[in-house]
Amino acid sequence: MKQKIAKGIRVVTVPPVLVSAMLLILYQVYGDEFASGTMLLCGIFFLALLPVLAYPLASWGYQRRKHPNRFLTLREKQRNLAFLLTPVGYFLGWIAGWLGHCSAMMMGVLTVI
């Protein structure tokens, strides 16, 4: 039972779920003062979905690559790609917010790395 609770906590507290929840809560509380619907979807895509895409992308092109002392496992490749795509998502989100003239609150969320 404890393992199921621990797994549930791990799933709910992963960063993409938390950032999506934060964006949705801020939108619910502040509405259009926080962001337009389009910018909300852009924020969820760039901050939550883009890092999650690292997992199927890494699996799709997975080949065992030689690291200095060992082979890189699929899980390690997925994590490395997710860590790479997270700042890329923030940067692309910032560009979309800048081009979309989003609110200062939303830009604040998009510029926090």
C-alpha cells in the first residue's frame, strides 16, 4: 500500500504536471489578466509537453551509445533529452510570449528557469 501511495505522489509531483497545474490555477484565479487562452495553451505546450516529448523521442531513435566507461541506457538517454528540452521549451515559450504580447504575469512564468 505504501508503495502505491509513493508512486502516486511521484506521478503527481513531476514537473510537467506541477507546471500545468500552476498555469491552470493562475488562469482560473486571474483569467485574461494572467493570459489569453492561446498563451495558456502555448505555456502548457512549451513548459510541460515539450519536456515530456523527450521520452518517446529518445525511445524512437534509441541505439546503445558508448559512454566513456559504459553504454548509455534508454532511461539515461530519456532523462538527458528531457533535461535538454526543458530550457529549450522555456526559451521557445519566452519567444512565443514576446511575439504574442502576453501579460507581465505570464512573461514572469515563462522567464523563470
